[in-house]
Amino acid sequence: MKITVPQQLKADMPQTTFGKILSATPVVMAVVATMLAGLASSEMTKAQYDRSLGAQQQSKAGDQWSFFQAKRLRGAVQENTAELLGSICELRPLEAGALRKAAGDWPAGVEAGEAGKLQAELTAAVESAAGQEALKLLREGRVPATVAGPTPDGRITAALNGMENLAPDAEMAALLGQVDDRMIEKTLGEARDRTQAFDAATKPVNQAIDRIDDLLTRRSALLEGAAGAGASTREGVGAGAGPSVRRDFTAARLRYAALRYEVEARLNQAIANLYELEVRKSNISAERHHTRSQRFFFGMLGAQFGVIISTFALAARNRNLLWSLAAAAGLLAVLFAAYVYLYV
């Protein structure tokens, strides 16, 4: 039995492959619009994440800059105090022998037991390995040497130079495009290791200096107490040698502290600069994702407009009221989005 397709149905059916593709256009464009909307939302989420990450990195950089400024200020105060001390009294190079002599010279009015105990403590502090190292550094006017870290990658150095020279955003984007996050984190870890190594190298020296300074302060207090009680003093003992040694030690300690704070400040500055690189990289990435989100959104609008036009075409061809209403609603949505974008 032969089946005959009515002419009305034949007229409604697409006759060619291109016609079939056109018939499927509303569905395909709706899928494309949905996909582009998802991509636009995803890119905006990434932009927001990068902004938040950049804010956290900026906070870390701010902490390092605060350390840098505080240590520079402390170093300047120590240096100014040492210069002032040198301008109002005569200072001599610090020698271990002078400290040993001061430890054994006491006026007659000082209690022997207390003087002997303080002498033993001061002698032990001066003769210890840390004390000898501290006196050597104070006498030479330098800080402990630290092992230099690995040389930073050339791309990191180029980005740091660009940031220091206030390179334009386009140039910084190109420089940072060659630097990945793992590279910056590796360099940051090396910078932190150098800071910790310097702290470890200076810790025993600082403790020895503080110990000797405390003992000299106690010695001065005993001498002042004996002088106040009317104890007799031999020339050069208590009244002269002790204060002079303490002044020399104080001046050397101030100069050492100024150098130490300067080194620590520069180490903190290096860490802060690397954090600033991370901030710039996060902000550039956020701008890129934000731009991509806008482009995807515009593409989604275009796809939605295509859905509306194709739906109108089908509705006009089939004279379908519901399709016409759907197309009109879609067109109104696009127009409303354009109004919000332009005027709100």
C-alpha cells in the first residue's frame, strides 16, 4: 500500500540540508547563549577571586613595608645617637682587654662578694665564643656575613626593574606574562630563607652584646653606689676607666645595631617587592578575566538576539501566537539589558 504525504505537510517540512539547519537554529542559538552566559559568569568569578587574592597579597606587602620602615627608622636613631655620643665625648676603639681590665678594677668601697660575682660573669661573657665574635664585630664595625642566596630568575629581575621604574601597565603585563606564580613563590621562599639565615646568624651575637651591656650597666650602678657612699677610688679605677669603657662599648653597640637594622630592612624590602609583583600579577589577571566576561556577555546577547530573530521567523511562517509572544519577550529582555548597560 502506497503512503501519500499531504501537500500541506510537505510544504512545512525543510526540503534541503540548509533548510533543516535553519529550522534547528533557535535550539542551537539557545544552547550557545546558555554556554556564553556560563562562561561570562565563570570569568567574572575568576576576576573577583583574583581581586580578593590581590587584596590579601597587598596586606602581606604592607606588613613587609611596615617592617622595612620601622627598621630603617630604628637604624637611623641608632646611627644618630652614636654620632651624637662621639661629638660630646672622646671615643676609643673597643678592645677585649679593656673590658677584662674593667671587670677586675673595683674601688675599695664595693662589696667584694658582689664585685667578684659580677667580675666572673663579665669575664665569662667576654671570653665566650659568642662574646669573642660580638667584640670582633663591634670592633670592626660590621654584621655577621650570611651566605648569598641563589640568583633570581632573569624574568623576575626584569619584572622588578619594570615595577621600580614605573613601567606602563601594558609593559608590566608583558613582563609578568613571562612569570608564573610558582616562580614568584620560589623566589619568595628564597628571600624568606635569607632573612631567617641572617636572624640565626645575629641571634647569638645580639644575645652576647645584650649580656655584656647588662653587666656593664650593673657595674656602673655598683660604682655609683660606692661613690655615693664616699668610697675611695684609685685614679683610673671606677671614676675614669669604667665609664670610658662603657661609653666605647655603647658607641660600638649603637653602630652595630644601625648596620643590623639596615640589613634587615633591605631583606624585608626584597620580600615586599616580591609581594608587590604578586599584587600586580593578580590585578592584571583580574582585569583580563573581567574583559573576557564582558566579551562573553556580549556574545551571549548576540546569541539571544539570534534566537529571537529565528523564533520570529518561525512564528511568522507558522503564524504561531505562543512563539510570537516568546520572541517578543526575548526582544524586550535584550532591549532592557541594553538600557541597563547604557543608562543605569
